[in-house]
Amino acid sequence: MKRIARTALAVTAVLLVGFGAAACEDDSSQATETKAKEKGYDKLVANQPGVPQQR
């Protein structure tokens, strides 16, 4: 019984470390989508009348 509990604990620890490392990556599709939205918003704001355009 102790062997099963120890194995289960080891598997859980490996999964937590694996998912934790995967969560740290920034090359997700969500990050790419956020950058595209920000770029579109910056263009929209730059094209508003009365706002000096940056070059």
C-alpha cells in the first residue's frame, strides 16, 4: 500500500511540474491574439482626428 501511495505521489509531482513549466511559455496563441488586438487598437487611435501621428 505504501508503494502505491508513493508512486501516486511521484506521478502527481511530475504532472504538476510539467504543467507548471508549460504555463510559463509565452508563445501561446492567446498571446499572439492579444498582440494583434493591441496593434489594431494602436492603428485606430493613431488615425483619430486631432491626435498627432507618430512616425
